[in-house]
Amino acid sequence: MAATTTEDSTIQLDGTDPPADDASGDAAKAKDYLLAKRALTAVNFFVETNRLEPYAAVYLVDKMGWPKVDFGIVSLVMNVAMVVFQTPAGDLLDKTKRGKKIITTAAILVAAFT
């Protein structure tokens, strides 16, 4: 896969670990790379996945007159539901060969009932 090279490091773009550089003995860079990779993974766990939520907040609170507490409760419920259901859904899709059919059916059902 492709890699981007700078003057002092190589960044793998395919998510794999960089090759060991035995010739230069640069174990510190490899250790820093793995530490940064773990930290980035931990940060991504807490990153908000619903990118339109701030816009919905402004619209509902300012334009529609919702109390801020009510929007906060709706936001909390939505984000907790995402965390609870996203992992089992991803696991199901990983284990089945009919992932596209499941996603299509789920999207049609959601569109029909909302």
C-alpha cells in the first residue's frame, strides 16, 4: 500500500505498522508510532459520530424554541443508542455474507417508519 515519506519518518496510509528499521536501530520511533496509534484509537472512541448534531441543536433551540435541557436529553438518548446498537450491528455485518442486503433492508425500514 502507499506510504508518505517525510524527512524523518514514514507514515503508512493503510493502517499497518511501519516496517522495523533494523539498520538504524530506531526503536524509539517505532515505540512512539505505536503509542500514537493507541492514543488515536482511544480518542476516536469518544469522538462524536453524529456530525449534524450541532446544527440540529441550533435549529431546534433557537428557531423552534426547544428548551436546552430537552435537546440535551434527546442528544444523550441518541448517542447512547448509537453506542449500544452500533457494535452488535457491525459484528453482525462482519459475520454475514449478506451485508448489503441487510443494510438495504434496514435503510428501507428506517425510511418507511420515520
